Amino acid sequence: MPWNQFETTAEGGMTAGVTTMTGANGDTIHTYVARPDGPGPFPGVVLVAHAPGWDEFLREFSRRFAEHGFMVNCPNIFERFGAGTPEEVAAKTRAAGGVSDATVIGDSQAAMQWLKSQPTSNGKVGVIGPCSAGRHAVLVASSVPGFDAVVDLWGANVVQTPEQLSERQPVAPIDLIPQLTAPMLGLFGNEDRNPSPDMVNQLEAKLQENGKTYQFHRYDGAGHGFFYYHNQSYRQQQAMDGWEKVEAWFKQYLA
């Protein structure tokens, strides 16, 4: 349902809150779940947490998806770094060298399986993430079978040089594109530095080279994080247009 296109007399709402599930390596992790009321069936979305942490923005983003007819599972990929405010845990994560790709993949796969196991699921699940989680969304969709669509929101470090790789990030997601089976939507700001327009060009070329289904939208007047209404990077017109494109993409491939 596009923005503001609901019937004002319609009944119903959503259920949202924190629960636990089994994530990577059999670890018990917390996850934020939002789902529409009613019997469904509903498509599912795995929302990967970004570098600022498992924060309030992601909870609101989850509820917005639920308001528009999606079940959402947003796992706390920072669980192994302890408890605290999102900023405190994100700082501990950075100090320890960052979250590992392996646990992000495992947690996201577990979230996908959780969504598909729900009685209100229609059996289809997409994955999305902003910033560092845009990188993770591409990584996850290229590493785990079973996702039906992927959205990269200005994903940083999808394109990496060999010197940028590490034990925690052993592979550049762009190099996994041959394995990608889910159609990809990408939203990018032309004033961004990571990904820069040239990095976006490289990713687009790799998708074309491998015959992948994709759609990229590049916004003038926007840089990194233009959905982030809680800070100065927000760009209202670009963000509202981008949200419409995200929803349309997921409705096309998940509904």
C-alpha cells in the first residue's frame, strides 16, 4: 500500500516487540519482530541492523513495513558484544573490530527461516539493510539460498579492495554477485563517498555481466543515509520516493 492509501474505516493494527530466537552458531539472540494483525498470508522481510546499532530507527522502520503488510524480523547482530544502549553496544563492536560476516549471514538466515515458519507467512522473504547493512544485505542474499528479493540502501563497502578485507570481512560482496539469485533493488545518493558513484557503477556492471535482475535509482542532492530523518543527512523528497520504490519492489517479488 503506497503512503497514505489506506481506508480510514479499516480495522486492524500490528503486533511489535522484542523476542528471542536461535541465531548463528546456535546462539540465543534478541530480535525485533513486527507483523500485521490478521491471518495473512503476509510476505516477510529480514531487516539487517546498520553500523549505528540495533536502534530505534530500525524499530520504527520495522513497524512501517508491518503497517504496509509485511512481517519483519530484525535480529540483533550485535548480541555477542553485550548489552547497553544501541550507541554503547555499537561502540564496543567497533572497538572489537566489528561484527563478523559469518555471524551476520547466520543470524539473517535464521531470521528468514523464522519468518517462513510462521503460520501467517506466504513463504516469501526479502532482505534489506541501510549503510553497512546494505553491504550485509547483498552479502546475505549472495550467500544464502531462499531469499526472494534484496534491497541495498546505499550499502558501504560492497566494493572492497584486497587491502580492505580482513578476518571478519574475508570477501567483498561484489565478488559474490555470480551467486546472487534474488532480484536486487539499489538506492544511492550521488553525493555519497561510500558507495561513491563509481562504486555504484562497478556494482551495476557486475550485475549486468552476470545477467542479474536489478534496478538502481540514484538521487541528486542526496548523500549517505538520506532516509535518516533523525539527523542532518535526511532528504525528504528522495526518502519518500525511495520508500515507495522499496515497497513496490518487495510487493512485486514477495506478494
